[in-house]
Amino acid sequence: MKTKVLMVCLGNICRSPLAEGILKSKVDENLVFVDSAGTAGYHVGNRPDERSIAVAQNHGINISHQTCRKFEASDFDEFDLIYAMDLSNFSNILKLARHPEDEKKVKLLLDEVDLGFNEVPDPYYGGPDGFENVYQMVDLACESIAKKLN
Ligand code: 4NP
């Protein structure tokens, strides 16, 4: 059976689409299913932010086909691992947990690596450098996850 991994941020247009694309590029799709969602519904149905699409493209990853969706409690049934990009996302996901088994699935993405900080900064209001910065830290975390799952 496949391991199912869900990447979660606030809007599901900047950070988690990158995390979805990066992890997909590192795992065997026969073994691992990867998706992403946002804790807020502002951009449901939209494509990822152009700046995330561009930074992914610079690294040879196409995320332009992804569609934004909102995280929902049923995702606890569907997914084995739920990675939050920051502490705010983490606590918003936990608010929807129905029992301890749900809670156990929720992790902070950057707890997979030792960078000296544990939140992926929200790049939405910044410039392109912020997106490359996000790419680099998410890439390191996904490398670590992929080693465990492949
Ligand atoms: P994300 O970034 O959570 O990485 O997708 C954001 C995208 C949109 C908004 C905030 C953060 N927004 O306020 O619309």
C-alpha cells in the first residue's frame, strides 16, 4: 500500500505546492502519493502562485497543473503523514483533529531537518528571493522524507 503524504500551508498557492512538487520529484510514485492543501480557502480552485511556478521551473519541476484546495478533516482518514509549513498551520490542522490518531499524523516539515529553525517563512508578500529560499529549505526536508519513504 502507498504511503500518502499531505503538504499543508495557509493558502496552498506558495509553499505547499512547492513541497508537493519537490517531494513528488524525489519519490517512487508507485510507493508514495503526495498532495497539498491550505488551511484557508482564499484561493480554492486556483493554480499555484506564478512565483512558485517559476522557482520550481528553474529547478526542473512543473507544478503549474496543481489546483488549490482547502484542508479538511477527512484528510486525516486519507493521509498517513501531514506536514505543516509553519506553527500556525500546525495548530490550525490540529484544531480539526478528531482523535489522537489524527494528531499523531501531523508534523512540522522542517522538523525533518536540522536548520536551526522550524518554520518555512510565508513568501507571499515578499520578492522572488523568498521563493528560492523556501525552495531550498523545503528541498532539504523533502530529501530527508524521501530517504525514509523510498
Ligand atoms: P502560502 O502563502 O500559505 O505559502 O500559500 C500564502 C498565500 C496566500 C495568502 C497568504 C499566504 N493570502 O493571504 O492570500
